[in-house]
Amino acid sequence: VRVSAWAALAITVVVGAMTYAMRAIAIVALAGRAIPVPLERALRNVGPAVLAALAFNLAAGGEGDAAGMSWPVVLAFAVTALTAWRLRSMLWSLGAGMTTLWIATALIT
Amino acid sequence: VGRGWSERIDRRAIADCVPLFLPAIPFGFVLGLAITEGQMPMFIGWLGSPIIFAGAAQLAVVTLAGTASIWAVVTAGLVINTRHLMYSAALAPTFQHQPRWMRWFGPYLLIDQVFALVFLQSDRPPAEFRRYYLSVGLFFCLNWQWTVALGMIVGPVVPDSWRLDIAPAIMFLGLVVVGLQRRPQVLAAAVGGAVALATAGLRDRLGILVGALAGVAVGALAEWRVARAEPAVDVEEACA
């Protein structure tokens, strides 16, 4: 069913406004307030936890039974993690991961 | 006399952006293709780029619009973006030292890639952090607009065999590992990734939120154990 221009605009504006609110709420609400040390330390782990979750979820692909990592992707992830850990370089880890993915895809599938 | 724009830009920040932006290009093309094939008017589909500025949520909105109720479309977009709440919480201590205008404008730019880059720079002095953050954020924001527009034209041309759909995941994994410094962070990342993978079948990418919450919880537990162990270490060091 074709969506009218007004309905499409309303959806876009509502999702945009709520997305901004989610990005801003803690930054604006916690301004000028002392953050307890245990909370501040716990917040340091949010980045690694969310980004790792994002990486594995994106790599798993679809929804339901279709979700899962293929062997080429598993191998690419292993090489990416190893390269990033040893070299501490985003560019090298991306290059190594993608190269592994292409080679493994060509060999396995 | 104010400084020129070229002097205000953090060139290292732009260099950091490039390897993260390259994997975003095919994603922008996929989104552009979805806009052209979706049920929304094309211009409003593209307008989601400056208004929502979140690729996965935009993709959900343009894909679902016309095939689900308006509330289902809105809810899907918001569920996908829930992780931004955690980005906001994680950066709140750093933003405490920023001026008011930055605390209100900065969050608009807070997408996955921006968070991944700026989180590693949280220890910088406030002015330097602000320069880095704005350079990174505006780079992604401005380039995202033309990428999606271009994707509406050339999206169908990129061959699937390039597997560029996996590139963002590999990039995020590399970023996580590069930034790991302490044991609680390693545990948080390992548990977050494992749980997100185990729950990847959930609808609307809810597995990201479930995995992230599990990782944060385990990380907090590890922090608590480290904090408990620290006084004992101090005593040992004092005795030595």
C-alpha cells in the first residue's frame, strides 16, 4: 500500500525526534550532576558491550532460523580480532578481515 | 578574528573516519535501493537521512512502511535505536565538561561509528574532545546524505559477491578489540557478542539490546570484583 506524503513525513519526524531523545537524554540529564564512581566505571564497559553485540548481530544476518554466522564469516571474525589485538589498527584489521572473508568464501562455498 | 573552518577541523579525526566510512557506503547504497523500491514518496524516504540519521532504523522504516501499521513502523525504528540510550549514558561523564550548546547539539551526531571513535578519545581535554567529536560527527552526517542519494541511483549495481554487507560488522569488531584495555571490558565485549549472536533470531534486531545489556551486566560485576580486590592489592604493595 502506497504511503501518503503526510503519513511518511509523520513517521520520519516521530522516529527522528525519539531517536534524538534517546541519544540526548543521559547527556543532558546528567549535566552538572556528580556521577557516582561505581556507575562511572560501569559505564566504561557500555561501549565494548554494545559494539560487540552490534558486530555479532550484524554478522548473523537475518531473523528467526535464518540467523547465524557462516564459516567464512567466523574465520573473518577470528582474523579480524587477532589482527586488531596484535596490531591495534582499525585499518589493518578491516583489511585482514575482508581478505579472509573473500578467500574463505571462494574456498568453502 | 575567528579561525577558518580548515583550522577548526581535527585532521586526525577525519583520517580515523575514512576506514569506518568505507563500509558505510554499501550500506547507504542498500538503503538508497530500498527507498526507491519502498512505498514512501522517494524524497521523504531520503529525508530520513538528515532527520533520523541512523541507517538501520531508516532501513526498517522505509522497508516496513506500507506493509505494516504506522505504529509498527515507528516502534521498529525505535527498538533498533534503543542502543543509543547506552551511548548517551556512556558519554554522559565526558559531556559534563562540555558547554550547553554542545550537550544539546552533540547527541544529534551520535551514531554507531561516531560513538565507536569518540569513546576511545574520552580522556582528551574538553576542547580537544569537542573538536574531535564535531569533526567526526559532521563528517559522517554530511557524507551520509550524499551516499544515500547516490545509493538511490547506483544501489542495484554493487555485486553481492563483494560481501560488503559484512564489512560494517568486521569494522565494529575491529574497533571493539582495538579499544580493549581492561579485563572487565574484555568480559563485557565477549558476553555482549556471544549473547547477541545467540539471540540474533529475535525480531527487529532486539538481540543487539539483549546482548548489550548482558555484556554491561557482566562488565559491572567484573568492575565490582576488581574494586573489591584493589584494597587488598594496595595492602600487599604497602607490605612489600
